[in-house]
Amino acid sequence: VGVVSRDHLTPEGFEYERARDWMTDTVVAACEEAHENGVEEIVLSDSHGNGQSIKIERLPDYVQIVRS
């Protein structure tokens, strides 16, 4: 699974939402692993493209996000 076409990159693309899901899944997995290993504070930056790639409603409560 990966971003391989322009349709993954812009909100107008027919697979944009799928690409957002992939990115969000990857970020959530990394945050959960870090948290399980003792990291208490996680701040991430969603600065790819329009800064709205990660679906914030799916982030764990202990994660803060900065957009753009």
C-alpha cells in the first residue's frame, strides 16, 4: 500500500481519502508503539500538502497535532 498517483494527493482525487487512511493508520500505529514504550507526550505535525492529511478524530487522546 502506498501513495503512487496524483489521485492520492489532492482532495479532488478519487483515492485521496484512502491515502489519508493509510497515513493516519501509520501515524496512529507509531504513536501507540511510542506510548506503550513510555512516551507520554506526542506532538506531530501534519504539514504534507494542505496540512489536512491525518484524520484527527482517529488520533489517541494523548497526541497533539499541529497542522500546516
